[in-house]
Amino acid sequence: MIVSITNDDQTTAFDISNIADEQVKQEATVIVQKVGNLQVIIEALDFASRAHRGGLEELLKGCDEAIVEAEEVETEEESSEETSD
């Protein structure tokens, strides 16, 4: 299994199957699997987040009474900051 690691502007490729120390080889393989699993989770969360944002957008399209002007939002945020201090 070949792994590429990029630091700054340099990319180094490592062939994990060529590691002589079995313990190091096994640990490297486990870490690569963990990183792969985390990447899948990140992609799934991104997909779910986009789906929920789209659903919220569709839901709010019919709520004209909830629309506020940008100036009102800034004023409300400033008021809540002053209150919390």
C-alpha cells in the first residue's frame, strides 16, 4: 500500500508493504485505515449537513413573516452582546 504525505511543498511516497518491522507495518496500516474511516465520516457529515441546509431553506421559503432585514439582525446581535456582558 502506497501512502503519499505532503508537507509544505514536498510530497513523499511510502510503500507500507516494504516496511521491515512487522509492528511498525501493522501500526501504519491501522492508522491508514483510521484516516480512511474518518474521511468517509467527514464526507457523510458534509452530505448530511448540505441536505439539512437545503431542507431548512425549503422550509423557510414559506415563512415570509420570519424575514428580517440585515440591519435588524446586527442590532439584535449587538443588543444580546451588551446584555451578556
